[in-house]
Amino acid sequence: MPAESQDRADNQSFAVEYYYKAKWGYADEFIQLFKKNHLPVLKKQIETGRILKVSAVKPRYHSTEEGRWDYRVTIVFKNAAVASDSSGEEAIIKRLYPDQATYRREEQRRFEILIAHWDLPLVDVPLDQ
């Protein structure tokens, strides 16, 4: 990759949408566990500059089961390179959660109650060109 293109890539933020579909009746438990165990890890990564922003939404109304999702979490990373490098995450987790057995059990539960989870990296589409 030419140096100019690499510089542009290093300076361009990179957004990923994470969709979560929980078993019926378990969406509240999922988001409680997310806020307890995963959000603090993401916030630490905002402090380090790896992540620029984290936001979450849920649908106002229901949809068909086929198209249903319960939460969409959008993470905006500093750039695509740091999005692919999660090497510092384990150290953050160990610092935040000294009781690793409880942390692992709760994270396992968070994913057990999911029917589906998918990640959708986004690419900007310039509309004025």
C-alpha cells in the first residue's frame, strides 16, 4: 500500500455494528450482563484511544422472528488496524475483574442466552461524489 493510502487508512475511523438476538424473555438479562462485564472493558479502551465511541440501540417495535434483533451496539474504532488488534483486552479484563471465575461464568451466560450474534463492519459511502 502506498504511504499516502496507508496514512489515510491510519487516520480513518472504523465502525462496526454488533447485533445481538436473545432468546425470548432474556434480552434484559443480556444487556445487564453486557453493561456489567463488557461495557467497562470498552470504556477503558476509550480511555486508551483504541475506541472513539460506543453506542447502543434497540428496536422500538417488534419485527418478524427472522429479522429480529434485540440490541445493536456500534463501536467506532480509531482505525481498522486497531479494530483487528485486541491484544490489550485481556490485561484490561484481568485488572477490572480480579475474580476471573465469576467473570468467565457471567460472560458464558451472556452468550448462552443468545440465539444469534453477528458483526457488521461498515464502509462510508460518499454521497456527494
